[in-house]
Amino acid sequence: MNTPSFLTLFSICLVFSFSHALNNGFSVELIHRDSPKSPLYKPTQNKYEHIINAARRSINRANHLNKVSLTASTPESTVIPDGGEYLMTYSVGTPPFKLYGVADTGSDIVWLQCEPCDPCFNQTSPKFNPSKSSSYKNIPCSSDLCQSVRDSSCNSDNCQYTIKYGDGSHSEGDLSLETLALESTTGRRISFPKTVIGCGTDNTMSFEGQSSGIVGLGGGPVSLITQLGSSIGGKFSYCLLPSSFRESNTTTKLNFGDAAVVSGDDVLSTPIVKKNPAVFYYLTLESMTVGNKRFKYGGSFLGDSEEGNIIIDSGTTLTLLPSDVYSNLESAVSEVVKLNRVDSPIQQLNLCYSLTSDNYDFPIITAHFKGADVKLLPINTFVAVADGVVCLAFTPTQTLPIFGNIAQQNFLVGYDILQKTVSFKPIDCSKV
């Protein structure tokens, strides 16, 4: 019996969804971890504690993302597992089994905790049992698909995956084919048979609550985006709500296919640069402007080339800049902002001000990406960390530069994998 090739399996996976996804595309709900709708929500924490914790997660996440960028051939994953900022629901199996997963543009696999597992992390919701699904199928070691996955191995004839995280935790198990279903915001369930998933049976994670694993939205060969491929036209987008909406019932949408098209006269597009590791979406930031002062983005931490010198990441809250660039930014901001400086209550944030009125006219900071001058409003550049205290939502890094999610709020951010572009459209995300 001939082993099906990667392309054969991939094409089978896509056929079912053409009639659905190409009919105006579809959208799913993207839930911020600090929203009351989130299984990670902690009602005892106030909005400032949420920001402080998110800032700390940003630095931890950047350190581990950097390890991956420096050692692309190693199996260490791209994110501390509980460091994700957004979650989504999805289903696997026949009959469908509903799960919560961390939606992550910095990961390249869909994996979940499965029964039986030993050890298991503390998942309060039921775990997926593949023996109860009629559509579950192990991937044989000899298949091209198994060979395409980073750090795959064999257990008898079954393909195994291993993900090691920077905090020492890991997930290991069977690499499998299973029906994965997404529930659209219109209530329609859209199924994708023969999707590659990791069924974790050996898991030592720091997850908590109902989270079952990771939904990888990065650029790797078995990420959800890569697997959906031409059925979504290689397109996805999101519009991240400002933090002020987190306590409301309004949520962010993650759009696929035709629903993810970003269009209009005010759309700005910049190229995605292909580099290793392929999981990241690399962009080229050429310079920045504060008011009328423009300064060059100095050098690249991602190799010898100036191309692809920063990654865009939905799972990192702050924007991390090379130390010299950050120094120029802080200097330019401090020259323009005429407020009283105060000590930062957060170690990760350096430039903070006392703010007695919501009407202060902060300067626009423009990020000059290649071909796209993205104007960042105060909602993208300053964050309230205590009553009457705001801080610049940028921080210096000696490692991997990251364009984080505060900077992306109130933009429709579209990824076109086929055209290799990321597009930005300024918009009120609460009205999308």
C-alpha cells in the first residue's frame, strides 16, 4: 500500500471547504484572555493588573521567540504556552468535540491534550478522547507529511510530534489526521476533514482552566493557516479591540477567506519577508517619526539583511524595539510630551507620565514599514497602568523586535500569504 503524500493529504483536506469558505469567507470569535468570556478570566484582577501581567508576558514571550529565531533547527517552540493573549473555540472529531485553544500567530501547529495522557496538565474541561472519534487517524512514520514536521519521530509505525517550550514544559504525542471544525459568528459550522493535529499524551504545561492547547496561526507547514491554504485563498485578518472593551460583550473577529480581504483607499500594505524559522511573519521597519522628528530604524537582530527586521505578533502585548531605536523614540516623545514624568510601576515600561485629564494631545507616532506609513494614535502607543498614570507601550530589547498587539488595536490587520503582504486599515474595531 502506497503511503499518501503530503500534497495528496493536503488536497483532500481542502476539497470539502471550498463551497463554504469561498462564499464570502467566514469569521470566528477571538476572545482576549482578560475578557469575561475567556476561560482564563480572573474577576479579582483589575484592569491595571491585567496590563502589568501582559507586560511581563510580553518580555517572557520575546525571550523565547528569540531562542527560536537564533536556533531555527531546534524543536523548541515559539511561545510559553500560557502566554497567549487571545483564545478561540473549535471542534475536533466525529462527533464534534468542542475545545478552547490559544490562537497564536507565533506557533505553527494545532495541538491539544488527549486522553489517555500521562502526565497531563490541569485541564478543567473534558479532554478529547480520539478512540471515540470515527474520523481520527494516526499518520504513519513513512509518510511525507511526517517528514515535513519539525522534530517528528516514530513510535511503532505512528508519527510523533514533540514541542519543547522555553520554560521547560513540553507536549508530546501522536501526529494525526482529524476533522477540525470552526463555528462562524453566524452560527454556521465549517468543517475541514483530514486536518493535521497533534494529540498530546505526555504534557507538562503551565496551562490553567479550560485551555486545551494551541491553535497555530503562523507560517509553518502544519499551521492552521497553511493547512486551510487555498480554501481561504491564503487570507486571514483580525481587528483587535481596545482594552477598554474587554469588560463588554464585544469581541474581536478572526476572519478567513473573502471575509478577510482588506480594501479601501486608506489601506497600507507591506511585504512579508520569508526567513527562517518560517513560523514568523517578518516585516521591514525602515524608520519611525514622532511629530516632525524622523529617525532610522537601526539595524536588524534577525540576520545580516535589513529586510525582515521585525516580526508582527498578536500574542505579544507591548512593542519591542532594538535598544538604540527605543532610545531615539523615548527621547523624541519626551521632547514633545509636556507632562510630569513619574516612576514606572512596571519594570518593563520606562517612560511614564502623570495624566490628570483624558484630553491630552499625545503625538502621533508613525511606523514607516516598507511601503506603508502606519500612523499610531495614542491608543496604540500609551497604556494606563494606574489611576492617573500612563506609560509608553514600547520597551527596549536586546533580542527579537516585535510589533505587538497594542500597536495593532483599531486596525484591520490582513495577512495575504499568497501575495506575501500584511495590510493595515485604520478602523473602529468595536463597529466591525
